[in-house]
Amino acid sequence: MSTERKQVCRPSTTPTGCYTPGMTWLDDIRWDENGLVPVIAQEASTGDVLMFAWMNRDALALTAERGEAVYWSRSRRKLWHKGEESGHIQKVHEIRMDCDNDVLLLKITQLGHEPGIACHTGRHSCFFSRYENGQWQPVDPVLKNPDTIYK
């Protein structure tokens, strides 16, 4: 019996189209004491940093399999498919890992609105406040009223 794992490739199901059954690539990540890794979502076309979130092993495996971002919600203590309520799904083009193997970067296209809305406040990016003269000032506009996004 061979212990060698064969790579399986399926077009359009993962960012690379291929995966190895058993998900051994997940073992390369330095998960924190809670089994989480920080993740930055960056818009592939503009380089804008849209949001920061967390993933556990299941969230990352599902993200790779679906080609859409799935995160771990620490507040709700459950998996969260980005856009499941708002329709603002993140199509994943690349998953990158930093040199310490403890931070991930998703290069994504933010879907569901033009321009894409990544923030629950109805803004393009969650990083909409800028430090100015001892205060945080919102500097990016609300593109859509959050009351109309989340029902």
C-alpha cells in the first residue's frame, strides 16, 4: 500500500485548481494557541487592504476548496462565509503566507456592489478611519447604508 498522496486538480474549485487530499499543507501554518491565524484581505486589482479577520483550519480549507473567503468569527464562535448575509462575497485569487508562517494574505475580488463593499459599515474597506491631530477621522464614504445590507 502506497502512502504517497496524489494531487487532485479540479478547474475553478480552488485558487490554484489543485489540492492534496489530507490537507497536509495546513500543517505548515503556525496556528496560535486558539487554533487561529490572522488573515488580511487585499483587493487584487487595486492593492487596497479591505479587512482583517481570523481563520481556523476548517475556514482555510473551505476557502481553498470554494475559492471564496470563509473566516472564523470569534464573536459568534462559528464559520462565517463572507457575504452570506450581505451578498458581498470575496472571490479568492491567491492565498499567501508570510515568512514566519503565521499570517495569511488573501488576494481577492470583492463582489456584491460596485465598488465592492468589504466592511459591515457599508464602506469599501474596514480601514476607513485615519489618525489626524489626536483623533480618528472617518475619511472614506459609506457606499451603502448598512441597514439596507443586513436585514
